[in-house]
Amino acid sequence: MNLTQDLNAATWMVKKFKLYSGTSNPELSQKIADDLEVELSGLRIEKFANGEIYCRYDESVRGADVFFVQSICGPNVNDLVLETFIAADAAKRASCRTFTAVIPHFGYARQDRKAAPREPITARLMANLLETSGVDRVVALDLHQNTIQGFFDVPVNHLTALPLFGQYFNDKHFDTDNLVVVSPDVGRAKAAKELSDMLECSLAIAHKGRPGHNQAEVTGIIGDIKDKTCVINDDMIDTAGTLCASIRELKRLGAGDIYVCATHGLFSGDGIARIQEAPIEECVVTDAVPIKPEDLIEKITVLSVSDEFSDCIQRIYNETSVSDMFGADMNL
């Protein structure tokens, strides 16, 4: 075949789109598929008798752009990590064109630095292993720290639920002069400032220390919260111990009604019970992490991030700008 024939052959190539789901959050995967008006393609994920994971695509993925949706969370978090690696390896060995790992909740992200001697940096380890397994791109939502993007040598599209929360609380029509967004710690202050700008209200920052895992001690609040409606914003709620400590301190300092919003509602251990007992009006989370039906108490509201993920996936596939989703004013 000569050069002219090669060029003509190239024009016959048609991009192929394939969307698959891991086992962690099939409901969100289906919502994304519905938004994109595509079918979730066939992927068999099973276990051998000894617990090892088996993965096989039930159709050809040769030359396809594969998108694999998997929230790395829950009691089987380690199995979900391996599922993601094995799904990527299987797709690459089946000659897919690209493999994009869509990870609404990025597990092991909290260990993003050495806070004490002889600790691991698991966020970097996850990045290395994802790349080794064949992942060409990662789509994540509200990573524990933005700097985790720098652990990757492949492109990372970092989405945020802040506009979703901003719209939700704006629709409540609070008195903005009597409203304050509270960052639970200094590390979350930048994101909290973004939310306060969306709500056109003031900002306060809690100062806290951590005597141990899933423990927190709030030592003070920077900003005016007395008699004001407070919106606490965080990236995740795990056992809710840190959250409830902040709420108690806010109340002690004279805060009015308290609302909470967090992208990832893990609600481990006694998390739901703590939310139920806490003096808050509402706890707003997203469906990036699936919540068991029995845990959907009246105080908890779940917003879907499917539109944001489907929009991002479509832009990646069509090779258009992802940053345009948020506009020029977002600074994350």
C-alpha cells in the first residue's frame, strides 16, 4: 500500500466509544450512560474461589476509547482498586486505543504526604499503579488535595462539586448578609472561598489539630459566625467525628443554623448516627459514593454528579475543552 492508499485508509477509521462500570457504583454509571444516551457495555467481573478477581470484556474494544467508571470506596475498597487495575490491563491487552479511569471518589488520597516518619504516600502509589496498569487518563472529583494531580504523568481532569453545591444553596435564597461559609480547616480554605464567592457571603476558617486517625480537635474559628447561618464545606465525611467537633465548636461560639455539604459521603462506622444526633439542619452530599438506602435519613440530601461526569467524558472523547465547563472564574 502506497502513501495515498494509507491516507485514504485513515479516513475510513471511525472513533469508537465504550463505557463500562466497575462494581462500586453501578447506579451512577447508569445515570452517566443515560445522560450520554449510550449503553453500558458488557464487562464481566467475577471472583475465583480464593478471592482473586477475574475481568473480561464481552465484546471487542480494539481501537476504542474506553471509559471505566469506578468509585474507590466502601468496605471492599481494596477489591475495587484491583478491579480498576485489572480492567485497565485487560482493555490495553485487547488493543483499546485509550483507557480513561473515571474515579468519582479516589481512594487512598488522604495519605498524600508524610505527616510523620515512616509513613507511606499512598496517593502517589495509587498514581504509579494506575499508570502501570495502562491508564491513559484519570477523571477525578474533588481530590483530597489538588496537588495529587502532580503525582501523575498522564493527564488528570479534576472536577469539582462546588458549582452543584453553590446552585443548591443559592436556590434556598438565604440572607447573604447573615450567611457564612465555614472551612473545616486551613487546607480547605481555598475551596470554601470559591463557594462563598458563589453564595456572595463571608468566609470563616476553623483551626484544628489531629491527635489520631479520624479524630480532630477544633481550637478556634477565624471569622465572624455569631448568630449567622453557617455552611460547612468539606471534601468528605468519613466517620463524621471531625465534622461534629466543628459543629459543637461553632455552636459554642454562637452560630445560628448549620448546614453541611461534602462531595464524598462515606459515613463509615457511626457516621450516620453522628449526623442524626448533630445540631445541623441538613447534610448535602453527592452520589459519587453510593449510600445505602437505610442510611438515607431525613437530614441527608444527595445531589447527582452524573451531568458533570457525562459532560466531561463527552468533551474528552470529542477532544474539546474540559475547563470551559467551569468558566474563567473558577480557580481550583
